[in-house]
Amino acid sequence: MEKPYWTIDELADLFGYANKQSLHNAISLGRFPCPTYKIGKHRVADKAVVESFFISKRDEGLAELGEISP
């Protein structure tokens, strides 16, 4: 079974953070745009939630171009 979540390392790469500590800081300060949770001692984000975030950003961008209405 494929894991249903992204790890901190994967999220840092996906969102363009320089390293995982920068991502941890953003999460702690409430600046990371997707909710995260802990599995054991690891912090993760649900893949479906992250995908929804990017879909909503794509829709916002298209709406700004007049392609679709939000």
C-alpha cells in the first residue's frame, strides 16, 4: 500500500523550502498553508489535502487569467 501522506522532507522539496528546519519553523509559526499532523514522532501532511491545496491555487490562477470563475 502506498503511504497516504507526505513526510517533512518531501513537503520541504514540494513547497520549495531550503531545508526541513525551515518547514518546521513555518509550521510552528502557523505560516505553512496545509495542516500537518504527527504519526509517532514524525510530522506529515495528507496527500489528498496537499493536492487540494495545489488544485485551489491552480483554480485561483486560472480565474485571474479569466479562464474560469471561482
